[in-house]
Amino acid sequence: MRQQLLPDVVTNRDLYNLSPLATVQQAVQLMAEKSIGAVLVMEGSALRGIFSERDLLTRVVALGRSVERTMLREVMTVDVVSVPGTITPEEALRLMRAHHCRHLPVVEDGLVVAMVSIRDIFSAVQSRLERDNQEKQAFIFSGGY
């Protein structure tokens, strides 16, 4: 069975987003409150960027910028890699590795419907590998080998 991001990996999760005019402080508070590593930056239903922990570190803290006065539009990642829900966890992992990112918005019919993290991907891949291993052990030790 071919595993897909939707609905096999990401299901029934709230999406958290802020306006490009929101401050870094607002983003950090939301990320801390929801225990998430990135927030979507959107205008209406249009994805404008993503703001992640890495953006906070490299574009705000490292440069001594004010979290209270800096707006997300100034420090967000704008070249966002997004994926359809039909790709496999392995394909998503390859994209994350190639683009050096840990979060991918999942887009269907031009709308962001989910966000997948590297933690989600690792969990899905690990579960599949464990199932494959159990099936192989069952085959070998059942005398069918």
C-alpha cells in the first residue's frame, strides 16, 4: 500500500497562520503556545511565506533585531516549497533535504490544507519500516522461507 501525506501522515490538525504585518513577537508567542516550529504567513487564503525557528535565529536574534518591532514580512522565508497531499513521506523527506527545510505546507487546489513537519515524516517512515520488518520476520520464522 502506497502511503500518502494526506490522509496517512497528517490528519485533523489545526493550521496556524499570521499576517505578514504580524510581529515576530506574535509569531514566537503562537509557536510557543501551540508547540510548533513554524507558522504560515498568509494574506487571506494566499500563502506569502513561512516563519520558522531557523528564521528567528538567523534573521532576527543573530542580527540583534527587535522581536517587538520586526514584522514577519521582513524576516519570513518567501520561497516556500509546498507539496500536494498525494506525495509519499519519502518524497517529502527528499524535498526537505534538498531544500534544507523542516516544514512543508500541503497545498490542494491552490489552498493550504495542512503543514507537515520532519517529525511527522520520520514517524511515518519509522512506522512503515517497523511494519516491513515484522512482516519479514513473520515470513522467515513461519517456515515459509
